[in-house]
Amino acid sequence: MRAVYAQSQSDGDPLSGLVVGELPASQPEPGFRRVRVVASALNRHDLWSLRGVGLPADRLPMILGCDGAGVDDEGNDVIIHSVVSSPGWEGDETLDPRRTLLSERYPGTMASEVWVPERNLVPKPSQLSFEEAACLPTAWLTAYRMLFTVSPAAPGSTVLVQGAAGGVATALISLASTAGFRVWVAGRNPDKLEHARRLGAEAVFEAGARLPDRVDAVFDSVGEATWSHSLKALKPGGALVTCGATSGPNPPADLNRIFFLQLKVLGSTMGTKAELQRLIGFLLATGVRPEIDSVLPLEEAAKGFRRLHDGEATGKIVFRH
């Protein structure tokens, strides 16, 4: 079958290991159901896999892709929840210490078909296109959980989003502004900051800029490069919600500031199937839709990977199968 996969890994040149080619069809695990993929979406997780982070070399070649939407063998339109919990696990899937994502232990969604646990399939409503639906299970679900499950800030609060262009950042801006939060955004690219304003941000600032006031919560997926600014931006008792560390995982902790101002540092990763279902309901109720940077045929996946790698994307890059 046709697939986009990691053939090799390189931290310095991750795209060198990317292949669009033929692979044997995957063999199903017990309790798994086949989905013929119509659209898949690209995430930074796929670049990390090509760098060798989270994907052991002995599992190569590995089909990439956490996100996908398609049609199961019974003809149902479905969205794939990509957090695969261990057999018998009950409760929040993101807390399962043995959980995995598609493309880590099991083949991912960037292929003609993918096998996933039956419990990981969510009906796709007709109001969402396959391309829109494919954007939801990773970046948009991560943003939804950060905003509505992990963060203590409520609508009416002022929040800061670090970064203006990535999938999680654009999702946070869209979701938070629609839900009644006062959204500020900090970033490096003036054009992308203006785009964030069009998505609903009330105010935008250069990365690291002094803000006119302190905020109730900061949403940060950048890590080392923005950590100090994120902590300084918080009012006493505020919360920093982190879901990633693209610029590095070990910033100065600044513990004096954290304990003296009683700040909260809260980790968040992915989301549950129930949260994905609520996210879908939120989109249907409000009319909000994922920000899509570009839609490419699967054969041209390398162009999308290059665009994400070079920081050119604003929103999600989607592949049509």
C-alpha cells in the first residue's frame, strides 16, 4: 500500500529519512478495525519521529501520522483518536503509563489504510469535511484539553498564547476567543501575529515583549525560549500550562518566582476520546473550524514536511489520500 514513512532517522537532517512509497499492508491486532484513510494531518510529532525522539530505530520503517479521518469497513465516516491505551485500561487514556500514539508502536495514518482499536473511532459528523476532521485528534485536541480541562482560567480571563502560527497555537486562539477569553499572543513573525489577530486575538506582541498587564494563564508549547517570559507574564496565583518543549526541555526553573507568587505549572498532553467528542460538539455548536495552511496530495507529503520543518506553515498541513 502507498504510505509516508520513516526509513531512517537523523537529528540534524530529519527529512533525509522520509519516504513516500510502497509498504506491505499492516497486519491487524486483535480488536482493531480498519479505516481507509481519506485525509491525514501533519504534526511536529512526525518531525520528532524522524529525529529519533519517541520512535526506537528497531521499529523502522514506521508509517507516520497521528491524525486521520476516513471510512471504516462498515461504511461509517470516522475520526481516529490516536491515543492508544493498554488493554484493560479504564479512565483517562492520557494517564496510562503504557499508552502510545499511532506511529510510535502501531503504524500511523499516512497510508491507504490504518488499523486502530475499535474504541478509538469517533463518528465524523457530515458538517465537518474530512480535511477539517483530520486536524482535530492531536493539535486541536491538545489545545482543547489545555484550555478547558487543565487550565484553571475561566472565560472572561486574560490568557497569553506563546506562538502565533503552529497547529496548537492557532487552535488555542480560535477556541479561547470563541469561548469568551481575552486572548493575547506573543510571537516572532509580524505577518503571523496579524494572522493571529484575524483568528480572534485581542492583542499581539513581539516575542519576549513586556505586556501591559499580567495574565491569568499562559499556554506554552515552546519551552526554553519562552519559559522566562511566560512566568513573568503571570499575575500572582496564575497558571502556566505547558504541552511541549520545541526549543528545549530544560529552562531555568525560577523557583523563587514560582513559590513567592504562588504560580502553578501544569503539564498537559493530548486528550481523551471523551474530550475529542466534546471538541467536535464545540465546533458544531460555534461554527469554528480548524485553520488549514494547505492541503496536498499524499504523494507530495515531502513538500508539507519541508514547509513545517522550515517554519512556513500557519495552521495545519493536511494530506488528501
